[in-house]
Amino acid sequence: MEELEEGKKLILFDGVCNLCNGAVQYIIKRDRKDVFRFAALQSDIGRQFIEERNIDTTKVDSIVLVEPGVAYFVKSTAALYIAYEFGGLWKGLKFFEWVLPVSIRDGIYNFVAKNRYKWFGKKEFCMIPTPELKAKFMD
């Protein structure tokens, strides 16, 4: 059973979704503190974390943020918590967590997630990281 490194957070993402793969690339570029590790939901390690935390993939199929000592965060809350780690003005997104109820935030998130393949397309296989990025991915 694979464990997260001390002080790291795991982002589980839809490995065949072009939008999700683009988001992973975006996060990697802004992860100056090297906080995040990544695994596709479809990968062995992704399925392991899903099983350990009893995540219902019929309700969550695009992004999960796993933090040590915390079960997990999903959907808009996961996206906000990821953005907070970038620091700077990104921390201002905390405003949306306080002002918008999770039902509204997740409603918007669910709308995009439901249409992500139609709008952004889908890969036949999960992304294979370059040798430079391999250390950021759990397999």
C-alpha cells in the first residue's frame, strides 16, 4: 500500500479527460512549494485511495484532494483548497468558500464536469508524465 510523502497532498484526477489533464499541468506550473502529487482515478494507486476512503465514484469522478490526516475534499472545495496552496492572490478565493454555499459551488462544478468530455474531449489513455515530471506522479 503506497503512502503519501510527509507534507504532500495527493490530487486524484480523471486521467482521460483533457480538461483535467490541462488542470494538472496548470497546477504543476504553480506548485512552487512542491506540495502536490498526482494520480489518475483510473490508476492502481488512484483506486487504492478511493477504496481506503470509501469514495463513491458515481458521485465524484473528476477531482479529489487527499490530505494526510484528512479524509478528502471533492469538487469545488478540492479546487479551492488546491488554489489556496498557490498563495498570493489565489488565497482570495477563500471568499467564495465563505460566500457561496457548497450546493451552488458544486452545482457549477457538476455542470462543467458533466460536459467536460463534450467541450474539451477525451484521451484514449491516461497521461504519461515526462521524465522531469515523473516524481510528481504516484503509480
